Amino acid sequence: MLDYEYYASRAEIELRLAISAAHPAAARAHYHLAGYYLDKAYSERPQRDQDSPAHTIFT
């Protein structure tokens, strides 16, 4: 498993925990953790090649 896959997986788990939390403070903490994991997931993810078809189409 690559780092960004791990962080994305952890973010998903934290979101589930936030939804099921009984106390608002616990839910807020889980949402914050999910945000941090998503930030890490997308900062660790490899960048697209500048010559890829997606780059050509979407820029």
C-alpha cells in the first residue's frame, strides 16, 4: 500500500467514526483528523505527467 492510499483509507475511517460519534466534540475531533489525513493523502500522491492526455484536456 502506498502512503497516499494509507492516508486516504485512514481519512475514510475517521469520517465513519465522526458520523457514528455520540458526542459532538468527538465527532469534531474525528472530522479534524480526517481532514489532516486527506491533506497528507493528496500531498503524498504522485503528480500527473505534464504530457498525459488528462493534462492536455483539462488545462
